[in-house]
Amino acid sequence: MEKRKHVFWELTLLIGSVFVFRSLWILMDRYPFFNSNNNLWFFFVIGILMTAIGFYKVVHADKSKTKYH
């Protein structure tokens, strides 16, 4: 894929994820289950783990299969 298309799809992914994040945030504010302190800490830790795994997978992707390296 050429760089211009790659950047376009990355921006599409970024903007789309903002809409998903905002919608989930507002939806979760409506339910008391998500607003208790214990559950907030639980979701915070889950979010950190998911982010760390995602970054690890992106950074350590198999570069032999990508066009840009």
C-alpha cells in the first residue's frame, strides 16, 4: 500500500476510534455499575493491560512482512 493511502486509513482509524470512545464513555456514565470506585479501578487496570499488549504487538510486528521498514 502506498504511503498516502496508509496515512488516510490510519487517520480514518483514529477518527473512528474517537467516536467509539466518546460513545462508550457517555453510555457507561448512564449505568451506576461503571461509576463505583472498585469497578473504575478494575477497568483502569484492564485498560492499561490492553494498551500495553497493543503497543507491544505493534512495536514487535513482523517487519519482514511489511513494505516500510
